[in-house]
Amino acid sequence: MSTEIELKLRLDAKNARKLAGQPLLAGLATERQRLLNTYYDTPDLALRQRRVALRFRQKGKDWLLTVKSAEPASGGLAVRNEWEAKATPGQFDFAHVDAPELKDFLDAARPRLEPIFTTDFRRQIWQVSFGESLIELALDRGHIASGDRREHICEIELELVSGRIADIFGLTRNLQKHLQLVPAIASKAERGYQLCRDEAPQPFKAKPPPLAASMTPVEAFRAIALTCLEHFQRNEPGLQDGGQVEFVHQARVALRRLRSAIKLFAPALPPEFVKAYDATWKTLAGALGEARNWDVFLGETLPPIQAHFPDHRDLKRLRAAARQRARRARRAIARLLALREYPRLVVEFTAAVYALSDALPLPLEQFANERLAQHARRARKLAKKHASLNAADRHRMRIAFKKLRYASEFLAPLLPAKRLAPALAALGRLQDELGLINDHVTAEALIKEVLPRHAPGPLHGWMVGRHALLVEQLPAALAEWLKQRSAY
């Protein structure tokens, strides 16, 4: 078995043509190959479900049988286990797979294996010495095919042959000075499966980070931060393609979780890292928040208002203006993602996360318990005096509970499940109540923005009354959560 450490970058044909002329590659020998690959799976795609890729590759006169564990990638960087051996096409011999459980799984699947899709591309390779490392830079151009469907391939792969992960990022930064290179997390195999099933991109929800008690606080942060970054990057297609509602929502959640993780682990992180990256992600998070506010207003808040006031003369104008603002907010997101600074940010942040070293000699479980207790105390203090809170105070309380929920979800693998499950359930219900209140307050602000001359009347009275009703329902949810002290 070998471990493949690889950074994948998308580029267009114009930038691909400029690659060979880059100063770093001047005078280096280049190798050219044509690579034909056929990927196999069972009819029910059992390998895909297990995140395993299996292919036969024709490389010159040789055929290779390759098995890869398709681990998730963040910032374009993937660290995968790989087993490769010379083979005869169509003969599946997994003797070279030295992971017993995986080998047994593949042997059992062998009778049902069938071709799923193919990739056909030409590869140009340079061996680049950079920093303390040797890095293989490969430019791949060709296509993925499944039946009558095809998808273009134009990408760079930087594979660490020897040395340090940091040098892969250093080489990428050097190339990004001259070329528009965008970190990509979908492998050719993943794209092939989407093509063969004719799957459109789907909104991607947060996944639990792979934490273990043996980790240090910095290692835990790294796992959480990269999981949040993957969450955001997986939703990029829906942001660039018109900013679809659920993609915007999930991307916003991803950045909220990422910024919450930075604050949660701040005592274990360099102050300059915390300051730089909390602020750096803030602009994009703000654009997503603006779009999300209009989406909620149009999809959730405005319909009951229209149902209650079907003949209100201003509501048609309000809806049209809200749709226009929503479209404008989506265009703002797309513009931010199109800037050269965005892919550079992804690379810089991923590099910075990998470069972090432990400076806090504290066991992770102790760190987790202390930080959760601090978040819980802050939320509990606000909850106990909720009756005297004004709208701004309730907003702060909502943010405090949101941070507590994210922290609890991040650190869940380290906490007793029996105690945490009811606390998270109560926290979820409380967040729903606080979210409805916040959505209502936001809606009032949006209505004033769109209809600045709107005079008090039945609509105004209905909004005030609904706000009061939502606030009245809050104490019960707070009381239920306050019972969960033992979870923290």
C-alpha cells in the first residue's frame, strides 16, 4: 500500500496552454502519456457506497489494477490509500491489497463487477524540486465518458513524491501568481459516477468531523476546519449556478461552523491565525447571509403575510423588490467566488491549517470540557434573565446558543452520548424558536428597507402581534434546555 498526497486544481484551456511556459518548469524534462481507464463497480454501486475506486488503467503497453480509498478532500488536498499492481484486463486479482477487510470486501464483490465509466486523457508530467520536496506536476486534458454522456477534463495534479506537504502549497501559490487555478475536491472517479448516474450537484450537508480522544486540540481543530471547508466547497457549484436556495443555506452554515470552530479553538491557536482567518472569511459569510435573509423572507416569512392580507396593495411590490434583492445578493456571491483572491484564500487557509503546531499541552477531552462549559455558562446566564432581554440581547443569546450547538456537534465524539443527545435535542428546539424570532425581526427590517414610507396599519399590527406571540413561546424552550445542566 502507498499513501497518495495530492492537490488537484482546475484550470481552463487558456491557462493550460500557459502552464509549460512558467519559470518553475523552464528547462525541466517532461514526460507525456495517454492514460485510458475503465472504472468498475457492482450494479448497486457497492464500491461507491464504501468510498472505494477500482480501475484498470492502460499505461503504454502495461495494464495496472488500482484500488483507492476515496477519502474526502479539502482545499483541493486529498490524502488517499492506494494499491496498484500490474494486471491482465478483466482479471480481478486483489492479492496486492494488504488491508484484510477491504480485500475481503473486494473478493466478495468480484462476481458482480462491471464497467461503469471510462476516462481518457493525455498527461504531461514534470518532476519539480520545490523547497525541501520533490513534487510531480501533471497536467491532464481529456474526457470522462459513460454511455453517450461526456465531461471535459482539464486539471493539474500535484503529488508529493517526497518531502513536506507545505511545499505542495508553496508550489501552488507560486503558480497562482501567473495562472488562474482553482482548488478542486472531486476526483475523476467521483465525477465519473455523477456522469454515469446523470446526477446534478446536490446541496451538501455538514458531516461529523473524525475526532478521537487521542488527538491534540490542534489536531482536532484541523479535522474540524477541513470538514467545514469541504462542506463549503461541495456547495460551490450551486453558488456559481444562480445561487440556489439550499446551496446558499448550506454554504452559509459551513462558514458559520468554520468561524465558530476558529473561535472555539482560539486558546490552542496562534492569535495571528485566529485574527486573520476569522476576518478573511467574514466578507463571503456576509454575502451569503444577505442572500439567505432574502431567501427566508421570500420562502417562509412572506407567504403567511400574503395569505393573511391577500388584497394588501404593497405586497406585490414587496415580493417583486425582494426577488430583485435576492438576485442581486446571489450575483454578489458569484462575483466573490470569481475573484482571483478566492482560490488563493482556499489554498492559503488549507496550508495554514496544515502548518499549525501544538502549543497548548492539554489533553483534548479536558480542553473540550472546559470550552463547552464556558460556552454553556455564557448561554445559561442570558437564558436565566430572558424576561428582561431586549431584541439586541435576544440576538446575542441566539448567537450564544448557536455557538454552543456547533461546539457540541464538533466535540460530540468525545462526550457521553446518553447525556449529550437530550441536550442537543433541547438545544435544537430552542434554536428553532430563537431562529423564528430572528427571522421575524429580520423581516421587519427588510420590509422597512423596501417600503420606507409604509405607514402603520393592519400589516404593522399583525407583525407586532406575531412577534409578541413568538417571544411568549420562548420561556418553555429555555426552561427545557436549562434542565440539561449535566450534559456540560
